[in-house]
Amino acid sequence: MRILTLSYEFPPLGGGGSKVAHGLSAELVRGGHDVDIVTMGFRGVPKEETIDGARVHRVRCLRRALDVSHAHELASYMPGALSTASRLCRQNRYDLMHCHFIMPDGIVALRLRQRFGLPLVVTAHGSDVPGYNPDRFINMHRIISPAWRAIVRSIDTIVCPSKYLEDLLLKAEPRANTLTIPNGFDLDRFRADRPKRNSILILTRMLERKGVQDVLHAIAGTDVDYELNIVGTGPFLDELVALDRKLDTNANFLGWLDNDSDELRQLIEESAIFAFPSHAENFPLVLLEAMAGGAAIITTDQTGCKEVVDSAAIRVPAADPQALRRAIESLARDPQRRRQLGREARRRVEEHFGWPTVAARYLSTYRDAIATGT
């Protein structure tokens, strides 16, 4: 099968959606399929290169940061993406287009479908769905709501990585054609058998909805003798650093670490506890990373996090520092429980989220879309 992929975020740019686009493309190539990817350019990054067998085509845009993109930067990407993808469609006989993110890639893809008649599958990743992200794109979604609904109705199939996100999408547009396929993970990236240190790891973008402040409030004044390491950058970082000083929690803010660095791998594989108290989440890949590393996980119960961890973690209500405190204290005092949760987490990621399993479901969806379109 020959596939044209559009994903405005692709490594080294972006967060979880970027990693999904990369992981899926690599697995498709391993399975003998042919993949071209159109994505944003960035300073110092090659305009064209081959990554894990997929050909990556980067287009000029106004993007200024690796980890976050703003509405005007998304808009600046679209003309170049349409031009590059149109050229590729004229040069190649693609069987299907797969877009990551309804906005902006879905808009570009619908124009391409009008010109070239290709079946279209889109994966939603969170912020492209109204009501998901309380930190960003609220006004944009309000302004473009009629156009967004029309676009969603026009897409052949929209894949949602979690039932949580699917429910939000169908609430905004009940006539959308949706299904759920979880995000995948490379099981060889992390080991679960390394000795654990008395440390708590948080790995996330520094946004208020990620709930890092809840962990700081939870451990303030406790006698839990665990090091707290916080990895990531973002617009809420300064407030978190100030809160850490105020509460005297002595957290280590380690900033942005490359996802393939030895330092981050060591943190994931050796941290006894992984905390991810997000208030709103689709299907966070950082949970899969922590599960693969065999950490005892604490996360939130009313979000897509529940679908990732199921019973292989302690789940607490969002925005509830007292519940977080009880969970942290209970794990800190019970090494046997920590080890048990770590084993259950590793087992769950192996059984449900390996890329071969997830890619097989995508290929089935591709075939259905092609059959429907012919």
C-alpha cells in the first residue's frame, strides 16, 4: 500500500501526536508499505530526509518552538503543505491519505481529496477537538465551529485514540464517522527490570491542565523522602517554579530532555513512581513510556488516562491534591505494591499497545476506507 501522511508535527517537533505519527509510519514501512510524510519545517532540520524508511518532506512556515505551535503558525503551514502534497500526488499513485490532526492537516487533505480523489483517514489527537484543551485554541474553536463541523462530516473515517476523545468529538458533531484505535508504542525502547530509586518522575508539557501543581501541593509538608524530578517546558513553568519555592518542595526542574537521550531513559527506567495528574487528556504516550519502564503509576480517573492504564495504576480524581497525597504516601510506604503495579503496567503495555498490534488495526481501517471509496 502507498500512503501519503500529513502531520504538522513530526519529530523533532511536537509531543504525543508527533510520536504517534512517527511510530505508525515506521511500523508501516516495516510491514512493506510505502510512506511519504508532509510536515512543518524548522530551523536546522533537513528539508527532506528518510526516517525509519519513511520519506519526510518539510515545508516552510513560521514555527518558532519545538514543543508548541500557535494558530498563526498552523495557518502559515497550510499553503506549503498543500503545494508539496499536491506535487507528491502528481508524482505518485497513492492508495490513501492519512492525516494526523483534524486541524490544520484535515483541511489540507480535503482540498487534496477534491483534486485527486484519495480516500481519507484522520487521527484526532486532542487539541483539534472542541472542549478538550482548556489552555489553548478555545477562541479559535469558537470562531471556526461551523467550518470544523463541516470538515468533520466530510472525512471518511476519524480515528480517536480513546473513547474519552471520541465522546467529545461526537458531542461537537454527532454525524462524524468515528472509531477508536489506541496509540502504539515501541516496546524495545525501555527496560522494566532496572533497580528503582526513591524518586517521583513527572514528564509533561508545563501547562496548567497537566496538574503538576497538584503534585507540588500534595507533597508539601509530607515526610515522604522521595526526590521529585520534573521534566518538560511550557508556558506554565515559571508559575510552577514559584510555587515550588513557596511550598519548599525542592523539586528538580530538569527542563526539556530529548526523548531518545540516555538521561531521560534512565529517569524513566529507574524512577519508582511516575505521576501524571492531568485534568484533561486523550491518550498520553508518556503513560506508555512509564508503563514500559515498570514504574508504579499515579494518574487521573476521569480522562483518557483511565483507558491507558486500566487497573495497572492508582487512579485519583483530577485536581485533587489530597487524593494524590494519599496515593503517594501509600506507595512510598509499600515497596511490594510498587513492584506489583510496575509489573502489571509492563504487562499491559506489552499485551495491548505494541505497534504491530496497533498498525494492524490501522491497516484494516485503511482497507475499509479504500473499499468504500471505490
